[in-house]
Amino acid sequence: MGLTSFAVDELGDIVFVELPEAGSKYEPGESICTVESVKASSAVYAPVGGEVIEVNTSVKEDPEKLNKDPFGESWLVKLKIANQDHLKSLLSASEYESAVEQSKH
């Protein structure tokens, strides 16, 4: 789980990331971590319910990585999904890109 390039662009330069502890459990839509930029502080919400099984500590130590590579090495957490049916509510990459384009108009 991480941020999209659209989210990173909207936030501006990211300077701080607060991540959860491994073993923490979340419901869909629940705030899972916080990202701070020079513009604002924003909650990041769990897209699905599950348990955090791994945290990317390198992003916590160097949050600027998110500005450069949100889809690569800059993931935030890995979740063990509690209910596979939650995946049905997520957008595909193309659906998300289409929604972002429509929101710009």
C-alpha cells in the first residue's frame, strides 16, 4: 500500500511520514498513517481491511523518497487482507486514472 503519483503531486514535497506498527489491524477507510508535506498534513486511509505485516522504514527515515518514486521503492506498508471481497470495491489503475482526469475538469 502506498501513495499514487497524483496524491504525491497534490501534496507537494513530502517531509515526514508516520507509519503504523507491524501487527496493527485496520478496517477499510480507517486512517492507517499520516503524511506531511510543506503544504499540509494528510491522513492515509486503508483501502481494505487487514493487518500490517511489514512497514517500509526506509520511507520513514527518508520521506523525500515518496516525491521521487511513489510506485517503486516508496511503498508504505504491506497488508494481509482480512477479506478478499474488499478488493472488489477498489478501482483498477485505468479506472483510477480516468477518475483523476475527470476531477481535473
